[in-house]
Amino acid sequence: MKMDGIRSMLLVCMILLLVANGTVGSRKSGKSSSSSVFSLFNLKEKSRFWSESVIRGDFDDLETRSPSEMGVYNYTKAANIANYLNLMEVDSMYIPVPVNFIFIGFEGKGNQEFKLHPEELERWFTKIDHIFAHTRVSQIGELITPFYKISRDKTQHHHLPIISHINYNFSVHAIQMGEKVTSAFERAIDVLARKDDVSGDRNGTDSLWQVDADMMDVIFTSLVEYLQLEDAYSIFILNPLRDSRRAKYGYRRGLSETEITLLKEDKSLQSKILQSGSIPGSVLALDNIKKPLYGKHPMAKFAWTVTEETDTVEWYNICLDALMNIEKSYQGKNTAEIIQNKVLQLLNGKNEDMKLLLEMELKSGDFNDHHSECLTDTWIGKDRWAFIDLTAGPFSWGPAVGGEGVRTELSLPNVGKTIGAVEEISEDEAEDRLQDAIQEKFAVFGDKDHQAIDVLLAEIDIYELFAFKHCKGRKVKLALCEELDERMRDLKNELQSFEGEEHDESHRRKAIDALTRMENWNLFSDTHEEFQNYTVARDTFLAHLGATLWGSVRHIISPSVADGAFHYYEKISYQLFFITQEKVRHIKQLPVDLKAFQDGLSSLLIPSQKVMFSQHVLSLSEDPALAMAFSVARRAAAVPLLLVNGTYRKTIRSYLDSSILQYQLQRLNNHGSLKGSHAHSRSTLEVPIFWFIYTDPLLVDKHYQAKALSDMVIVVQSESSSWESHLQCNGKSLLWDLRRPIKPALAAVSEHLAGLLPLHFVYSHAHETAIEDWIWSVGCNPFSITSRGWHISKFQSDTIARSYIITTLEESIKLVNSAMHLLLWEHTTEKTFKHFQSQERELVNKYNYVVSLWRRISTISGELRYVDAMRLLYTLEDATKGFVDQVNTTISLLHPIHCTKERKVHVEFDVTTIPAFLIVLGVLYIVLKPRQPKPKIN
């Protein structure tokens, strides 16, 4: 019975197949893509079972197809919608960044009369990476010991990729200034330099000098504005002539330690300063004139320009006149009067931090907590420029013990120790080095007999190496080099004698090779060479300089930012919560300079943004919930400390655990007690800043005065004015004033707003995490350790703007790529073509609109017009959303068609169909024919 059932089922299937063939077989399709019975066997279009008439029909269709039919063919052939529209996922986008490297003192009149040639610059500076990705630094954690080591979590989830889709495309323009500009800067250093130690009469050449950084800021800014270089980032490299009267000098804002001590002890001097009121000190004043160096930055990988003296002579004359006036104002004045002049200059200057500090100290008459800033040989200006002085210093700063990337006295290239060391070798030293080289070379020969050709070749090797190191590129030629030149001619004649047939073949080959090598030499000639001076010392110097300049690009022009998405908002609402131990009647009674802090917060905004403030004073004694949150988060830790002088100290530090405090404050916020009025506004970002004022020394997470968290900023203030930190500068510990945490607070707020990090942090592709390099931790900005200033530089304000722009671009790319992924998976069929045509034009237009916005934002950003680029961000967000919505609409329109089931079986009936059915019937007969039953044997 079971076998009969199977036979009946197969017979029914055959009958249905024959019926279908009879009813539909007479309907022949003119398209080769029509279904065939052979599709049951997965036969492809090129199978030999297809008839010739069908194949001809294909080519006929291609030749005579109407435009609409061509569209259907291309649509189905593309396999998916993305291929049909020629759309691909976006891998990277480029933002141009114009950079000027301005060399002063490299025309042959600076230190060591060093002259830099364009060929050398191009040879070394084209090796610098001109294209690299914007990077993010993942959240920084901490190892238990030692505390100054840091770790980063590589496994955490990132909203945006650590290595961004956005790449910086740097165009480097090297500019060599002439002799007059070098002379002007040498004159400025001479006039604006003061002795670091004024306690005694130190006229010796071993004294240390300080150059007024504020005055130098005016000179650099005036030169940039005169040449109209404001539309690019400029890095100045100074190589001024060393003055024998100054053994060592550096740049500093404000007063030195001995000047502060003198001011502290001289009460009459303090009275004079207070009585002077608003009378300004001598300020360097330069006329604002302009003479552009170029019409537009040469946006090339590398370009070289040598300025003519006529380009800068007007600025040179104005600068010398201003410096002469400054020098006259100093003439005849003693040390106290010069200090008075400098203090008045600071009180009436633009440095709010210096003005605030000096006013408080003068009113109290106590300068015990006033400390000098570090002497440095690098500086980041307030505008888009920074400089390196290779003649100044060297200096050191960074972690006192341990740590990585610390600034040492060997961190910057030194002209005197590289180029100068080679050029200053004496005749006696040269002869000694030649003899040592000869003895070392011929020591390997021993007492054994050697061929004459081998001895000659060894001698040539010695002279070649010696001449390359000590003869080539010298200002004053050594007499020994002339003797070697004559000896080399003799050696050349001896080698030519080996070319005869009487000598061995191997000897002749060695001699010919040596002569060929000597033909290319010009080691002893006095004639000028176009590509000269590629000595080991020069190559070492240029390689070191190139690495330093590459570091300036990575740390101050396009630094890494914190991990996260930082969006642009039209308004920033700062919610200031000042939390004290005891109740304060009015906010003016708080020990906080609220105006200075609010001015600093306002400087973090770009010009198109608006700022709002709301102040709240909370007391732990009156708010039990807040007091509980504070008490739970307050902890203590034993921190080992090794000071600069080698003293070991174990300190017990009281600190607030930021994670616990954040959790507790979030709970209070959920209850509504700390929630602002703009908490859910799209155009306004609320920044809650919790400022804890405590009596005893208190930090955040053991080592910080302020910390940026995902949804708030925590700042702590205590009464210690000279907290010894783990950082050092020039062998002295850096002291933190815990009473005035404005600088770290602004750094934390900028990290919360736009992801800005301290200047010594940068992402390393080799390490796949952040590394530290402290060379550029300079300038009076919130991100350096060598100054107490908190003024935001144009470098940092541009980084904030770029952070907003890159976040929007990155999220736009992410959404567009996700839409592309959907289009790649959406297959194209003939049935969906007409429906897709109704959406195609709108889809392409919206995609092109997004791409055009990308290009506009990139171009405008490359011109450093970030405010204009910012106006397009909301438009880009809307355009991207429109494209994604259009993709979703298109796909949802096509999906019901894909899901429709075919209710008819189209079978093509031709001359091959009948044989096929006969074969199938034969197979079925063999399978289903009755078999003779076998006898059942019990």
C-alpha cells in the first residue's frame, strides 16, 4: 500500500506538469530571460540546452532595444541599486590645512653662519607625512603605581572611530627670511632680555637671561600681519647669532623668582606701583602696515620661498624704531625701576590671569604665593603662530620622575653641537683623527703580505671617509685637507697603472671600480656646489629638525581629541553650581573671581555661538542629599611621591572619586533639583559645572584639580596655595595654586565641549593608543604646564571648531554609508524597475546635495573660515537625514513587489520540450513500473 501511494503521487505531479505545459506552452516569450522547464535543473543562460533562436533573440534585443528597455537591461544587470547608481561607501574625506615653516637666521648670518639650501629642505621635509587621519584618544585610565603612568582602554565601544574617516591634507610652504629680519630679532632679544637673577651683580658670561615673552608676542604678530600670513598656521624656526655676553637665555611671562623676592621685600616699590594707577609701562608699539608675501597660500605638498630684502625692509625699520624707544625708556634705570615698569605693563596688559594675580598680591602686600613661570625655548602665541628658538636654552620640563616623552636638554636640534662641532675641529685634532683612522684600518692587515691594490683601496677608503666628515662643507679649509687632495691625485695615477694587460684581471677590475668612484668626488674642491654640505652632521640636524616640526603639526596644529561626539550648538548655557561647606549669603562672598572665570568660559566659544550663565550657590550644611553625595565620593589614598631632589615622600591625599560623584549627582538631577531649563533643547547645550570649595587640600581622582565627565565638569578648590605637584620645570618642582583652579577648570570644560586634551597627548598609530611628548606644553593657555595663563590660542579655538565640523562630517558619512549598505543589499529585478524610476531622480539629487555640502565644508575649512563652515552643519544634518529617509522610502516601496508570489508557471514550448518530456517519462516508467513480488518465507 505504501508503494502504491508513492506511485499515485508521482502520477498526479506528471499530470499537473503536462496540463501546465498544454495551457501555457503556446504562449512564447520573445525574451531570453523567460523561465524554462530546464530552470528546474538550475541551468544557466549559456547552457547548451538553449536553442539558437533564443540566443539570436538576445542580440536582436540589444541592437533594437528602446531607451526604456535599455534602462531595464542596465538596471537588472547592475545586480543592486548601489551599483546601478554608481554609489560606493565613503572611506575617507580630506580637509586642507595650510602650514608655513618660516626660517629666520638660516641665510648664513645666524648662529654658526648656518645656511640652509632649498634642496636640503625639500629632501628632508618631503619625508614628513603630509596626509594623516584625524585621531581620537580613548578614555584615560590610571595604573595604581606609579601614579604618573597612564593607561587607555582599547576594548571600549566608540561612537565614532578612533582613526577617523576625516584626513588632514597638509600643504607646507617653507619661507626663508633675509638678513634684515634676522637682525631685527637679534636686536629684539638683546633689548627685551633681563637677567634672571637680580639679587647680586652677576656680569659674568655664565649668567641666565630671560626675554619678555609678551613683547616678543607683539613682534611675531606684527610680522605675520605685515606679510598677511593669517590665513595659514605659521611655525617660526629661529637661529639667531649667539651673544657672548649671554651664556643662556629663555622666554618667560612676568617676573623671575629673584624679581618677585625683591618686590616682596621692597614695600616702597609696592607703594609706587599702587600710586601709579593706570599709568601704563613701556609697551612695544608697532605701526599696523601690511605687505602681503603671497596672494594665496601655495596649496602644494611642499613649496619654497626666499624673501627679498625689499619685502621686509619697511617692517624692519618700524621694528628697530620701536625697539629703540624701548631701549631708551630703560636707560638710566635701576633694577627696581625696571621691575616697576614691567609690573605696570602687566597690570595694564591683556593677560587677565597676570593682572588678577598681581592685583591681589599688591593689595595684600604678600608675595609668598606668587611664583615665576618656566623659562622655555618654544612658545605658542595667541594667534596662529608658534616659534622654536634653537639658540636659546636648552631647558627641560615634564614629570619629575618617570613618565614618557619628557622634554630634555637634547629634545630640540642644536646647531652648535651638530654643525658647530664639525666646523670647529682644529688642525691638530684633524691629524689625530686621521692617524687613528689609519691605525684602525690597517690593524686588520696584520703582518701578512697583501696585494698592492688592496693597500691602495684601504687608503682611499680612509681618505674618503675623513674628507666627507671634516673637509666637505667647512668655512675655513684645513691644510690637512689640501695635503690629502694631493695624495688622492697620486693614488689616482697609481690606480691607472693597474689598467695594463700585465696585471691580473681581478686587480684591473678593482682599480677601474675605484677610479669610477673617484670621478664623482668633489670632496676637496673650493668651487661652490649646488648640492653641497650633505655631511653627517647636517643630515642629523635636518632629520632632528624635521621630526620636531612634524611634532608641532601633530600637537598644536591638528592635535588628537578625546573620544566622543562633540556637536555644534548655537547657544552654550553654563550652569555654575558653587558648593560650599557652610552657607554663604551672597555669591560675591565666594573666594572665586567669577568675572575672570566667565570671561574664560566665553573664550571657549566660537564667534557664531552665544553664551548664557546661571549661578547657584549650594551649601552642604543645608542640602542633606548633596552632602551625602559629597561624603560618599570623598576618599583618601596613599600616594608615593619622589621629588626632583631625590626625596621620597608618601602623602595621604583626600580626593573626590569622579565616577561615584557623577552617579550621585545624576540621581539628584533625575529628581529635578539640578536640572536646567534647556535640558532637552536642540539648539542649546547645558554644561553643568560643579565647583566644590573646601578648606583642606582636595583633588579629583587623586591628581587633578578639575575633571571633564560625559555630562558634567567637576572642579575642586581648597586653601593650599603652593601644592607641590609631580611635575618639574628646569629642575624645580611645579607648584599648583589650589585656591585658583581657573586654568584646570577651563581645560576640563574645553574637553567636555569639544574634546580638547593637554598639549602633550597625541594618538600614536604605532602604539594604537595615546603617547606623551612634552615639547609643546608651552604658552599661556589652559593646556600647558609651563605657564599659569589660561588664554585660549587661535590654535585651540580652531581645534574646537574643527572638532564640531568633523563630528558632523563623521556622523554624516556614517549615516550615508549605512544607507549605501542597504542599497548594496537591494537587488534589482525587472519587476521593480518602474517603481524605482519614480524615486531615482530624488534619490540621486539628495545624494549629490550631501556630497556638495561635504565639498563646500572641506574647502571653506581649508581656508580657515570655520565660522562660515559652521553655518552649514545644520544644513548637512538635514540633508543627510533627507537622503537616508529617501533610501528607506525607496526600499519600502520595492519590498512589497519582491514579496509578491507568482501564480502562473510560464513554460516555453519549443522543439526541445517534447524530447525532454519523453526523457522524463522514460525515467518515471523505469522507476514506477510494477515489480514481481517476492515470495514471503516464514
